[in-house]
Amino acid sequence: MSASAALSHPRLSDDELLHWLALRLVPGLGTRKAVTLLERFRTPMALFRASVSELEAAGLSPGVSRAINSGCTFEDAATQQDRIKATGTHLVPVTDPVYPEKLRGILDPPTLLFCRGDLALLASIAVAVVGTRKPTPYGMAVAEKLSGDLATLGVGIISGMARGIDTAAHQGALRAGGKTIAVFGCGVDMVYPSENRKLYDEIAAKGLMVSEFPMGAPAFPQNFPIRNRIVSGMSSGVLVVEGAQYSGSAITARLAMDQGRDVFAVPGNITSKLSWAPNLLIRQGAKLVMDAQDIVSELPPDERFCLQTIEKEQKGDLAQQLLPLGPNAPLGRAMLEVLLIEKPTHIDGLLDSLENYSSSEIIAALFELELLGLVKQMPGKHFVKVW
């Protein structure tokens, strides 16, 4: 679904949202069980009309069945609804077309997302950037640079708005004029950490804030490992910049692997404990990252094609991009017609396809195309088209 289509579909009524909130607040009802119940009863309204025996037959304990049947959470749900309206927050249930498809496909998707900001970003192609809360200056610089470069290429940046690498990632995307999504371990109306008030306001105005925790929920330590599955679940891949061996960023990387996402890592100083997580991930098969193209080139072909369209809209047509090539522009255009995004082409194949040009002309044009970021060289003298 396109962003415009996502935003134009009919919204849920107040009564429907109240039932979704009441379901979210049922004590002792876990995410997986809630999703299973929704598959059986279809809607929260039908679920709350069910008898205790029907709920127990669906696999719920007597206590949780009575809590649902009694409707004891509706008073708190009404309070939540008031806070949602007062803050301009949107509720996105798991059954809503706006709900991110990638996130819906994980093992335990949140039944309800609390969102503040631009809902269109839920449909964006995005990469998660995570790392330690106590980074080195190098780590901060790398996180901001890579996030800004990815944002410039049309890739959204997802992170947790924690101090350290998360903050640098969001700032890098915003300074590049790009898209960023902050996933909270508390309510979206809570500023955490408090020193990120300015960043909070900027993301609310230009990006998107997401949480599965109700309005006003404090930032309890146990919330953050839970929210990490959303960070990885909404992304096409996860980039780890710095982190200790058993850090939250390492947990997010493991979740990403379990969810079938690509994991990327920035190599670090082997004498630093903050390099343990990324260096170990690289040893275990994570893709080593030196620039943003290392990430973009690994995205699924359909996402790269989509980014290619965005890039053309932002920077003009191909001829305009090839102006720096000067006399080599015709060869550059011909070369980009031969090269593929999803399959590397050996230089011998280029020579055969472009027989009207000499090998020296082709090599010179390839070098300039690499400098422009339009072509990437792979091992064994193979080349792929980036845009």
C-alpha cells in the first residue's frame, strides 16, 4: 500500500478504538495470545462479548477470562482515549492496513501501535541503526554519517531515541532532511531520556514516534528488550555501530537474525569492549559496513528499485546525473543499460556488450560511475548498478 493510500483509508470509530485499548490493557494477556484470540474472534468487540467458558475454551486462564468478560479495563481505556486525543496520537491495530507488513510478519507482533507524527513513514523502506548508550566519539560520528547518507538515498532510519548511538542516528537522518522513526520503551507522550526533549519535538514534527506501551507508561528497564523486536521487525536490516558483547544492540541483532533480517556491523578497534558486538557479529556472518552503499546494495531488489525511483525524483533524470562524466556521458548511459541492480556483471561481459568502446574507455567510465555512486565494484572484477 502506498503512503497516500494508507492515510486515506477509513479510520476506526471511537467505540472500536476503545475496545482495542481495553484489550491492550487486560492484565496477564500476552501479545501472542492476544493475536491468537483475534484470529479466532476477529474483533475486540466480539472478544469482549464472549462468555467466560468460550474464552477458557480458547486457551485463556480463568483469571484472564474473567478480566475480559467483566470489562474491567474499559475505565482505564477511556482515560487512555482522552490522552490520545489530547496529544494527537494515532492508534494502529494489527489488523489495520496502515500497520507495517514487515512487523505483522514477526512471531509476536504488537496488537496495537501508538503513533505520533507522520503515519506515512510506517510504509517506508527503513534500516535500524543501534548501538551503545556510551559511545566513543568515533561511534557517534559514524552513526550520524551513515544515517545521514542512508537518509539522503531515501532510506528511513529506525532507532530507539536512547542516548548515544540512537540519538546520533536520528540526528543524522533529520539533518540530511530524511525520514526517521523512534521506537519507544515507554508511552509516546513521555520524553525519555529527558535531555532529548529537543530531539523528541523534532521527530514529532518531521518523523514518527511508535510504541506498543500505553500512554503515560514509564520507561521501565524491562521494556527496552521488548521494544527491540519492533526496531528490528520494522526494518529491512539492522546496523550495529558500537556495543558490548551482551548489550541491547547485540540482542537487537539476534532478534533481526531470527526475523530473517540482514545484519550489518561497523568494525571497531579490537582493544575496545565497545567493538565486541560488531566485530563478533562480523565474524558470525554480519555484513561489514564502510559506507551507506554497502547497506543499500544488500537490500531486496524491489526495495532498491523503489529507492532508485525516489533518487531520480530527487536528483533529476539520468542525463543530469551523468553531467560530471562530460564526454563519457554516452558511454556511462550505455553502461548503466547493461549493468543490473540484482546481478553482478563481469568486466568481460561489459567489454563484449560495449564492443564499440575500447577497454580503457570502459574502465575510465566505470571509475567515474563509481565516484558518482551509480556503480559498485564487487569481488572478482564484477560490477552492479546501484541506481
